[in-house]
Amino acid sequence: MTTLHTFKLASTTALALCTGLSPAFAQMTEIGAGEGALSIVAWAGYVERGETDKAFDWVTKFEASSGCKVSVKTANTSDEMVALMNEGGFDLVTASGDASLRLVAGGKVQEINKDLIPSWSTIDPRLQDAPWHTVGGKHYGVPYMWGPNVLMYNTEVFKEAPTSWNVVFEKMDLPDGKSNEGRVQAYDGPIHIADAAQYLMFHKPELGITSPYELNEDQYKAALDLLRTQRTLVSRYWHDAFIQIDDFKNEGVVASGSWPFQVNLLKADNVPVASTIPQEGATGWADTTMLHVDAAHPNCAYMWFEHQLSSNLQSDLSVWFGAVPSVPAACTDKRGMQTAEGCDANGLKDFDRIRFWTTPVSNCAQGDGACVPYYRWVSDYIGVIGGR
Amino acid sequence: MTASPAILPERGPGDRLTALFWRRPRLLLALLLGPPLIWLGVVYLGSLLALLLQSFYSIDEFSGVVKEEFTLKTYAELFRAQNLDIILRTLLMSAAVTLGCAIIAFPIAYYAARFAKGRWKAVFYLGVMLPLWSSYLVKVYAWKLILAKEGIVTWVAEHIGAGVILNAVLALPGIGGNSLSTAPLGTFLVFVYVWLPYMILPMQAALERVPTTMLEASADLGASRSQTFRTVILPLALPGVVAGSIFTFSLTMGDYIIPQIIGTSARFIGLAVYQFQGTAGNLPLAAAFAVVPIVIMLVYLAIAKRMGAFDAL
């Protein structure tokens, strides 16, 4: 134990020395010459250089014009991203809303000087000051992509799009006359509690839910009760996009919360599915590229910011991933493969009905310590899936 | 011609080193054993101890940050209803899988050890080992398709008129579900399939060591076939059965991929550890969960030892 303590003491001292000695990093004021390299922590499929599919490449041209060799470290969860950025050694991260604020609070990312990014003004105005990357009026990132969690349904069972999420939350007969038991799915992640809360927000206004990510004990309990009903309807929860695709093909699943990614792949495979955002609205994700506070290649990073907004990236990535560009013009100006119809299919028109993922914390708008924090969401959702 | 001296002069550092080792044989031993022992001690046991240490920390209720103070709070959390469920569920599944594997593996191992000769023996070994050479994930995904509602099992059952039986089995509470691939029964089947070779091989090794003379003696003394089986073969083969069961039991207990793909999504210990350390950032609880299989396996090994499973070692 003593050795461990000595070790800890030594490492904290070393850490303190490092932070003490490094100059406080102010935001950049001008972009110099590229440093020749750029390392990005990204979701799988987010930074493609034509190796998976020749048609999808938004790195090669950037490398040629900027001279910055791009290296990518893929991460599978938001927590992995936070851990990698805490470790350091990376320049950029494509953080979702449930990671971005943690990075800002932890002092791991630096303020962005948007004046150095000529295309900043082309970003969807609704995203420019979004609360998941803007803190106290300071910008800590450049919007990358966003998308909704849609309700996917089988068009042979539903001749018309379902108007409510109740098909996955309450026991009922579907339009083909058979019960929905065993024929619907739900997301196998604690953040799905927010979907239940959003449903209650619409149907039980007396609970007074104002945000599905800020729930007090009573509201939280109501959401869990709803999810317990859902457990009796769901045979298996989905966590992997390809398993859900398989379940829609082979397991007789006809309705589920999903991503446009799966909808597009199933449609391409001629499976009769479509997606909708029902009357209650939907949850969604919005990712932001953020710059590490000790980034070794800040000039290349700023070149990437501009590239990310102005090149074919926004357009092609939105096709590739089933997402919506943060630059609306990318849908129509033919810089890539995306079209206006494609953007609408991926959720562009429904922006106002989407509540974007944020990490639930105990200190919320209802007061300090009034809300149920995320780690309890995790253990309780495990209980619900286990039949508790 | 001059007489060569009894002791040759040293020709270089190599000779000096050899001489040193010759004079102090323990030094050589220490040098040879050192690296593997350091590996075992530091990398293997050290990481295990670090894990154990984590499980005595707790997570701060408000911020979700790990508090590095020793407490038993995290272990108390294991006894919450939903966590006990996970432990019990995993234990039951491991026991069932072990039993299922033993029942299926015994006749196969017995045949291979006693009757298979020459080419058939090779075929047997290949048959048992072949599934181990293909990717574990591919096998599990293949089983997902086989067991799906619109998969081949359901299809065959319906065409031979056994659809009613399949549905009756699936309607059973506790093991049934909407289809085999979403039922606990399906999880069980896939576990049995995946771990079966680990049961067959040690069993076969043990059965091969049972001398035929003993069986003949047993028959000469008038024992019936079932008596011979119960009183001679089974006790002598027990170490093999126990060795196999240690594999199937511990492998099932730690697996987190099969229950993720096949079954009702209800958590098993491995899956819970994966989720708590990953998405929840609750490392102490994940560590406490990881200690559970270790404790269970220690108890299991103690029982196996008492049954005389290691007497042959």
C-alpha cells in the first residue's frame, strides 16, 4: 500500500509540475503553418478516407491541400471519448452532447475562436450557440453532425405511419390485428429512460417534466414504471445497429426506436420499413468537434474545422451515416451526394421536435441535487431489463 | 607437442558467464524463472489486486466521481435486488450449461476414448476441435439466425408438425420467449454449443486413463453394466468431468457476448461489468461484480477438491 501511495504522490506531483509549467492556453488568434499531422478521436465511420467505400472520402483532399496527415482513433462510447481526451495526445474529438459538457467542465478542451473559421456563418443558426458546446457565451467546438432517434416501423403492418410512441410503450393491438407483444424493440442503453420521460411529458403533463434529461424522483419513478410495461412487450433490446437490422428481417420485429442509419440500410435491402417522428417528438444526438487544450497541432485542427464545414464532408457523411449536416447548404449545393430529400428523410425538418442527448446530472434546473444522476439511470435500467 | 593445461584460459565474457553460472547454479535458476514469475506476480496477480482495490472504493452519489476511500458500500450494493438477480441468473445459467455439457459430452467422450480407432479417432478430434478454429463471434451470429423466429429451426418445426411443441416450450415461463433467439433457452443452447469442446476433451482424457482390466475385473466379479458404470467408470473419470465443468462453469460465468446477442437482454455478470465500467463509469461496482465469479469459483474448487477431483494431480 505504501508503494502505491508513494507512486500516487509522485505522479500527482509530476502532473502538478506539468500543468504548472505549461503556459495557460488562450484561444488562438491566428492560424499559422500546418504542423503536418492531426489526430482525431471519432465515432466509427465519422472520418472516412475511401478505405471502406471508395465513394466516401473526405480526408484525402484535406491531406493534400493542408499537408496535415490525419490519424483517427475510433471510440465506441461517449465515456471512451472522455477517457481518451483525459489521457491526452489527441487534437480533436467528435463529442456527443453527453460527453461535450464533461470535457468542458474538466478543462480538457479549449475555447474556439470562430473568427478564424470563415465558414462558421454557414452553420445552421440553431446550432451555432447550442448549449452542448457553448458555455458562458464561449464556444468550445464546431458542430459536426446531428440526427434524431426515429420510430422505425414495418410498412406492411402500419399502412400509415404511427402517430404516437405508444406502439412501443403500451400493450395494444397493431393495425394488422395482432398484439404488439414480442414485436417491438427498445434501445438497450440507460439514455432510453429519456424517451420514456419524453412520452410522459406529452401524456402526463401533471408530472411536470420540463426536460427528459432532468427528472426528479417522482418523474423518474413514473418513467421507470412505463419502461417496466415496455419490458413485457420487448423480447430483446437492441444496442448494435446490425443486430436490430437482423431482428427486423428475421425476428418479426415491426416497430422500434432507431436511427436513420438502420432505416436507410434496411430500405436499401428492400425491407418494407419507414420511419417517423411521432407527435411526442423524439430524442436525438448532436456531435461537436472539440479541440484539446494541449493539442500539438492546433493549426491543422483549425484547417480541419474549416474543411469540415466547407468541403464535401458534411454532404457525404450525412449520406454515409444517415445524419443531418450542421451546414444546411450541404443538402442542396451539390458539393457531395446529399440531396434536400435525403436531409429531410434524415430529420432536418424535425429539428424543433428533437431533444438532444445530454448527461443527466443531479444538479439541474429543478435545484441542486434535485435530479437523478446518470449512474442511477444505468443501474435502474439494468434492473428494468432484468424484470425488476 | 606441449601438454594442454587442466584449466583452459578464459576466451571471453561468454566463458566468464558460463563459469559464474556453474559456480552459482541458483543464479541461473533465478534468471530463468524471474521473468515469468514477474509476469505472473506483477501483470497477472498485480492487476487482479488493483481490481480488488477498486472494489473497496465507492462512487460519489452526486457527481458520479470515484471516491478513493475504503468502504464496503459497493459490496453492499451487490445485494440490491436487481444485482442479486444478475448474480443468481448467471449462477443458474452456468450450472445449467455445465450440466447440459456434461450430459451431452459424456457419451461422445466415452465413445471416442473406448471405441474410436485409427481414422475415426482423427475424425473425432477434428470434429470436436473444428468449431474452435472458427471465430467465436461468427458462430454466435450464425446461431442467432438459426434460432430466429423466421429461422431454420422454426421453419423445420412447422414443416414436420412440431410447431406446436416448439410454441409450448417457448410459452414456458422463465425459459421461454417470443422466439428461441430471444428466450433464455436459446442463450442456454448457444452456451452449450460454444463450450462443449472444453468439456469433451478433458473427459475423454480421463476416460482413456481408466484401465480396461478394471472393467473386465468388474465384469468377472459379476457387476452389471450399470454397476460397473456407477462404481468404476464414473469415479475414475470424475477428475475429467470436474476439470471440464470448471471450464464450462467459469467460461459461462464470465461471458458477456452471447447474452448480448441471444436472449432477453437481461444482464449476466460479464455484461454488467462491461456496462458499469464502460458506459456508467462506475468502476467500483464493476470491480465488485468481477470479484463475484472469483469467489464462486473458489468455492467451486473447494467443493471439487473435497470430492477428490484433484487427487490424481
